[in-house]
Amino acid sequence: ASHLLGIEHLHPTEITTLLDLADQYAEHNRIGRAHRDVLEGLTQINMFFENSTRTQASFEIAGKRLGADVMNMAMQASSIKKGETLIDTALTLNAMRPDLLVVRHPNSGAVNLLAEKVNCAVLNAGDGRHEHPTQALLDALTIRRAKGRLHRLSIAICGDVAHSRVARSNIMLLGKMENRVRLVGPPTLLPSGVEEFGVEVFHDMREGLRDVDVVMMLRLQKERMDGGFIPSEREYFHRYGLDAEKLSYAKDDAIVMHPGPMNRGVEIDGTIADDINRSVIQEQVEMGVAVRMAAMDLLARNLRAARGAKAAGIG
Ligand code: CP
């Protein structure tokens, strides 16, 4: 592939290849082994049109560990503020001949559109409610390391699924790898027609968490509830917030995940989030760097191969 725009078009073997490479990078990161030759001579531009802590920082660290020249566009200070469009901004940066463009945008589909206009590799760092492929991949790596496999697991994705690109990418990835996925949340926060993805739907946390291997909590995304019903935080925590009592319905060795940023006391009790025997939330962040290193490594190999073929007059 020349871009990483979503999970939708990835084959299970491509997912496994990427996770195997990411696993190696994760181990090398732990012992401080750098790989600065991998992206040496390549330029990576990070364009975040929406706030980020984890994704932005880990793409920057990943690029630097692999030896890329990394530039973070300060979008708040860019000519976007003077009315320049996303596409004109992308074409302007494209003219400076970057090799890797990492893009986050509030509109679903914006990153796919941008990828059609540029001649470098584009990585989707989250677009609207559509996809967040590197988050699903880092979640998959975290699950595989904790459970020893990434198939035939029972995984509950809980809370505000309707507004979540993380949930959408995870539903696709976990389904492709033959896991049983449950969605748990109030009817107002579950998208319609999700059954077509082969998921089970629950509106009661205790029923939904019964005997699952993985509990994946989602942030209540009030900023995307444009004018719609916004539940009270107290009521939401009471019914759908993960606490020790609700978690007791899952398997005894079930792991707890959250993509972050977390609303403690809204979708998750702080003591559960901090419980190192159950929570793998910090491991998810750590795996984010490894997965992004693997994704950029594989795209750079394809980019170099395509350029080599072009220079040789093939294809
Ligand atoms: N999980 C995630 O995408 O976090 P950030 O918004 O901080 O990047």
C-alpha cells in the first residue's frame, strides 16, 4: 500500500505483518536500540487540525527514532487561519517534497481526499468519526501481548461508540481477526446498523461485560454531540462508567483499555484506570510509538521501491 488511511481495506496478513514488526520495535524501544537508518533522508510532516497529545507525540518520536527529518506544522499559526483550504495547504506542503504526511482532521473523509492530491505517503491520524487506524493497530498489539493471541477473544467496546473513530477502526480490525465484538452503551450513543459488522449489542453494562476477555472504554465525546442529547455525567457514570463492581462481571483476567484522553469519573473510575493488575492504558501509549514506527517503516519501503522502479523506467 502507498498510504495508511484506514483499517477497512487492510488484509489480515497485512495487519499481522505490521504487528510483528511493531512488536520488534517495542522490544528495541525498551532497550534503547535506535534504528536511525530506516527513514534516513526522508522528511515527515505532521499536520494536526485537531488537538492531540498521544498521536502527535508518538508519531514525532517514532519518526525521530527512525531517523526522519520531522516537522510539526503549527496549524493554529498557519495560513489556514487566513482562509486557505485543506487541499491548497496540502498542495503547498507537497511542493516541498515531503515523503510522509501524517494528518488529523475533524472531518470524516478529509484525509482520504488529501491523499488523492499529493505524491507522498499519507497516514491517517484520525478523521472525524471515520477511522483512526494506528489507534486500532496499537490496541491490537496491546491485546496480543497481554493475551498471547489476537483471535477468538471476547471484547466489549463500551460507551460513546456513535462518535468514535477509535471504535469504528477497532470493530473492523477485531472482526477481521475473528474475535467476538460486543458494543455496550445507551441506544443514543450506539450507531444504527452496526449489526452488519457482526457485533452483538448490549444496553446493560453487566450483561455486556459478562465473561469478556477485554473491556475497552471510550471517552464521552461531548464536542461531537452537536445539539443532540448530552447525558448527565453523574447518571452516565452510574449506568455506564466502569467501576470495580461492573468489572467483576468480566473474566477474572480481563484487561481494561482506554484510548485516552480519559474522563475520570465519567466513563471510568480512576482507581480502575490506575490498577496495574487490570489496566493496560499506559502499555497502549507505549505500543503507539512502536506501531507508528512499523507503519512508517513499511510505507517507506513501498515508497522507495516505487521510486526505484520509476527511476529504472518500470511501471
Ligand atoms: N487516543 C488518541 O488519539 O489520543 P490523542 O487525541 O491525545 O492523540
